[in-house]
Amino acid sequence: MIQWKEERIIPVPIEKVWELFLDKNITKTMPKVEEHTLIEKLEGEVGAKHQQKYREGKRVETYIVETLAYENTEAKKRKQIRFVLGKAFEINLTFLLEKIDETHTKFTYEGQNKGVNFVGRAMLKLGSEKSNNKVVQEYLDLVEKEALKM
């Protein structure tokens, strides 16, 4: 299992950063997601489910993303999701935004990736922590870059 928790201060108001985590803007921070369709409940509800299509090279994976937690207050915004990718990995992600002041937001990106079968567990053991940390940092960079454009 791989776990991470990283924080970044983004010089953008919390409401602007939060827009990046709305369904209509998902491809701004997840460019490999080609389709994100609500299939159960509403976007901001716990238990909401989306069908997502994700491209990795020539292959397109289709899976269901479930919203496990959703909080949207003036000072704190949080979205937690879970999905199984390629029938091999269960991925849990949490996006937490906390208002520092009118122009700064603390973004915490937390996640866990665990193998759900032998192949998934073996692939995670073969992957390096350094490479996972690089992916996490690249995601933080992308969120900051897109938030600055909002």
C-alpha cells in the first residue's frame, strides 16, 4: 500500500480553488480523465457516483468513482472519493481546502493506493516511493497552476 499527505499554500481565494474540484472542471486537474458522468445522487452528496473514463496511453479504463465525504463551508471544503482502477488498485483520495485569509488557501492532498489482488499488490511493491512522490508533487503543481488561472 502507498500512502501520502502533502500540503501547499495557494495564493488564491478558497472559492476559486474549490471550483477546480467541481465536476465541470475535473479535466483541468485530471487531464487523463476523458469522461466524468454523474450516475447516482447529486454532485455534492455523500454517496454520489460518477462513471469515469481515464486514458493511459492507448488504453481507456472505465470505473465508478464514489463520493465518501463532502463538506462545503466558507472556511473549509473537503471532498473524499474512492474507486477501483484496472481491477487491481483501490484508490482513496481526499482534497481538503482551508481558508487562511481572503487571498490564501491551504490545500491538503491525501491519498492511499492499495492492491486489491496479487497483480496490484506486486505492482505497488515494484513501484518506487520516489516516483509516487513525484506524481503527488506534479498534481499539487497542476492544482496551483490552474487555481492561479481561475
